[in-house]
Amino acid sequence: MRLEKGMILLFQGDSVTDAGRTGYNKNGLGAGYPLLVSELLASRHPELEIQCVNRAVSGNRVRDLVQRWSEDTIAVNPDILLIEVGVNDTWRRFDSNDPTSAKRFEEEYRLLLERTRRETHAQIVLISPFVLPINAERMSWEEDIAEKIAVVKRLAGEYKTEYIPLQDIMRSAAKKHAEQTGIITYYAGDGVHPTLTGHQLIADEVMKVLEA
């Protein structure tokens, strides 16, 4: 990916990316992978003075991003945009009986990409949602989350964006750790929200894309 001096890198998404930002410092980066990426960029590429901005909001679905895209993305005018969203579009089906169909998910996600392409010059990175199968409840989400992941992957191909298959990455790491220790929750305690180790794993994957 092309990194240049003075770039603005914007993180967008849900609680995985929010990582506490809206709870204690709305102008901050949160305590998750956006903060880690910012620190890694500053240490590895200090001469570039890349500004990292986090506008992810806990609990958001893709429809919520559509509603706030003008203020929280277009107005920021990022040079690089990372989008991580989708798990709440699955979750609300199971805890609130409020499902998001794959068709609606794709239509709304496409609106984000169309506006971004039309109204900014941002290089885009799409990050798939993920769920770790830590218990029977999370395992019941399999079919629904798989539909959302398939949409994100397909859109990444269609719009020729970078793509991070986070479901595959997190599950592979969790499976390996569980085989060694018997603990499946090492990277995400509830199967959704990353631990610090989980955030470090995501940050490493983001850096691979940024520095490629």
C-alpha cells in the first residue's frame, strides 16, 4: 500500500474497533488495534507523520455507518480507510430478534463504498467480521456470520480494495492456542471482542497490508 507523509488513516466500524473510545475519550483511538497500529506506524515510519483517527462506534451495524458516513468519514477525508463491521448485523438477530438479511447488508455496505469512491480519494481496506466458536450460542451464529463475511469478501473483490480475512485469521490462531492449552477464549473472551492479544493480532495483520 502507498504510504506518504501526512496521510490520514481512518478506522471505521463497531465495538471491535471502537475498543472503548466512545466510553472514555471520543477524540482518542480507544485501547485496541487502532491504538497499536498508530504506535507501530509512529515507531516504524516516524518521518511520515501519519495521523490515525478512530470513528468506530460500539454496537453499530452497517446501517448505522450509512447514517453517519457524511460526518464521520467523508468529512474526515481520509487517505486510507479501514472498515470493520458486520458482527452486530448478526448479533441483533439472536439477542433482539432483529435480523439483517445478506441482501440488505450488501446493499448498505455498497452505499458506503460507492460514497467513499465518489467523494474521497481513500485507499480502502475491508476487514471481515468474526466470531469465535467459544460455546453453543456463538456456534449458532455460524450460518448468519458466514453470509456477512461472504458479502465483505465479494465487495472487496468487486471494488478492488485490500481485504483482511479476520474470521480465518482469528479462528486459526484460537484453534492453535486451544490445542496447546485447552483455552479457546485467548484471543476474544466472549468470542466477539478481542483481548489485548487479539488486538495485537489484528494490528499485525493491518500493518502487513499497510506496509506491503
